[in-house]
Amino acid sequence: MSKKFNEIPMGGNILEPGSAMQYKTGGWRAERPKHTPDDCLWLKNGTCLLCWIFCPDNAVKIAEKDGKRTYAFDYDYCKGCGICANECPNSCIEMESE
Amino acid sequence: MSVKLKDMIQSPQIMSSGHRMCAGCAAPPIIKIMGFALRGPTIICNATGCLEVATTIYPQTAWRIPWIHVAFENVAAVASGIVEGINAMKEKGRYKHEHVDVIAIGGDGGTFDIGFGSLSGALERGHDFVYMVYDNGAYQNTGIQRSGATLPGQETTTSWAGKAEPGKRERKKPIAEIVAAHRIPYVATVDPFHYRDFITKFRKALEVEGPAFIHAFSPCPRGWRSESSKSMELAKLAVETGIHPLYEIINGDEYIMSAPSKNLTELKPVDEYMKLQGQFKHLFSPQWEDFRKQVQEQVTADWERLKKKCGIA
């Protein structure tokens, strides 16, 4: 952050989109979500994804490649709010103490 | 407008991780869901509020699309300026995009109270932009002061509840109806829990010619003294109890009730919504029993009125 006055973009504009990624909010977390894949509808048949839609921190990382689906939490950014655990229809996500 | 999960996975997220909104805040999911509805280049104008303060802490920003911060009172004015600026540049042949959507986002304080004049002016002038308010029921960012969006019985730091007062006594402004009275082409109420409904409505709002207004309901665990994990449950309950019914208003007089509200055979009691929040705790003491009943009566009366307007018996 220690920039000289002539290195700061005009008007204090931020030129790099999404640069908040540099700031890791994972340290805010008191409880950590844990995923059990057995009943997960996303892994089973590629539906649901309520946790991914409702996650305020984009901390649910999902991917689909050649019919193979993956699911993971990004603990660098997860603030541990527990919305995913509350909304999961099959109770696949549990919150456990850090 | 397709709201398939497969398309949603492919579409880019307009807000990155690492923003400093509270854990469990419903505003980032609202922005995320809004992002699924975008159709091309977009400029966002953001009034002062939680969303602005916590997503852009200098020198970082969580936004991945062009974004401008303006004061509480003039977000609609700035959005209309951007729309007209783009039009002027297009006429001179200095603008490379064919069409750019302009979205103004304000909190409930910036929309219901402070920015209402500029919003009304922009609607009257009829610029082609979408105004979205994320309504969390008070000035949560500055320390939970009461606003025009605060529900009756809600305890805030400027409407304390105790022996003499049951929190705020006045009713909430019916902002969607007030805005619809400007006879603008499209007004809708949405909530993040019914995200498919949200995406379809937001896309409609972008597609209409002229101003459109979206009223999004955004639970706030910090100010509502609710559990952070219950935010989406509260958004769902707000629809089920009739506190935030989902409907559209077209050209100011055609009311259409949306499916999540229409499919309710009967409203749930408001108590169920209030029980999950610490800010309504005092209403369950015997002293304010009557006041709670009054709130329930008011919600039911508003619901019946809305049903009549939508032509549902």
C-alpha cells in the first residue's frame, strides 16, 4: 500500500478487478463446514447446488469436467457463517469447531 | 431467460471472495444472483451502504465489473447521468459498445429515505436503468439506526424497546407501490431464497425500455440479532409470512403475484419470523402481546389488499 503520490492511479481508481482476493477472510471463521459426499445431490446427479448459490463468500468450489463432478470448500475465504449447512436439503454439511 | 444450473455454473461471478461483508450477510448472494441475470457489459453505481463500504476497502475491490461509488442521496442521479453520457458519446461515435446496462444499487436507507428524491427524479425523467434496493431493514452499516424500511416492532439503536416503547411504532414504507405510482414500466419484489424468480425478474427489468425497480429483501444477522446461518431461512420466511410478498407491477397498475407467493395457501404467523430474531424478542413479553397482534393484523390486511390488486380472490 505504500505508494508514492504519482504511482496512485488518477482519481484513486482501482484498476485490477476482484483484487479483494488478496485479502483472506478465512481467519474470521469460528466454525468450519465439513462436507460428507454420500448424499450430496450435486455429486450424485448434478442438481441442487444451494450451498454454492447462497454462499456469500464464493467459498464453495465446484467443477464439472467430462461428467465428473467435484466439490470442495475454500477455507481461505470461508467465514463460517453456516448458511450452506442450514440450507443443505440432505444435511451433507456439518459445522464443526475450528 | 434460462435459469438452468448448468448455465449458472458457466457464467462469471461479478463479485470475488475476500470482501468484508459480515458472515451470513445476504447482500453478496443477492449480487451473485443478480450477476446471473446480466446480459452483457454493465456499469454498477453503488450508493453508500454496507455493500459499498465492505466490498471496496481501498486499495482493493471485490467487484469484477465497472463500478462507481456515489453518496447516499444521488445514486439514481449518477446512474441517469451515466446513461445519458453513454448516449451522448454514442452519437459522437466515441463509444465502442452497442449497449451497456446501467444498474444503480442502494441500501434501504439510501433508497427509502435519503436518496428518495433523486430516485423519484430519475424515474420521472425516464432513463433506461435498473434500480435495485437491498432492504435489510435499518441503517445497519452506521450502527443499526431505524429507517423507512424498518418493520413495526423492530428494535434498533434509535428505536429502543423497553417498558415504554415496543421498538418502532410506525409502519414500513410500501416502496414498490410508491415507485410504481411513477407509472414506470417494471417494478418487482424479489428475495434471494427464490433465486430463479429473482433471475427472471431481474432479466425482465434489464430488458424493458425505461426505468425499472427491484426491491430485494436482504436479511442481516448483525442488526437483526439472528444466527448467521439463518439468513436464507429468514428470507424464505419473510415470503411465507407475508412480510415481503413477491409480485410484479407492470406500467404502474397491472399487479402480478409471483409463483412463490401465489402458491401459498395460507400465510404463516408472523411470530415464526420474529422468533428467529433477537430484535423482536421484547414483543414476546406479555406487555407487548397486543402490539404483536396489531403487527400481525397489519401484515394480513396488506396481504389481502395485495391479493385483491393481483386479482386473486
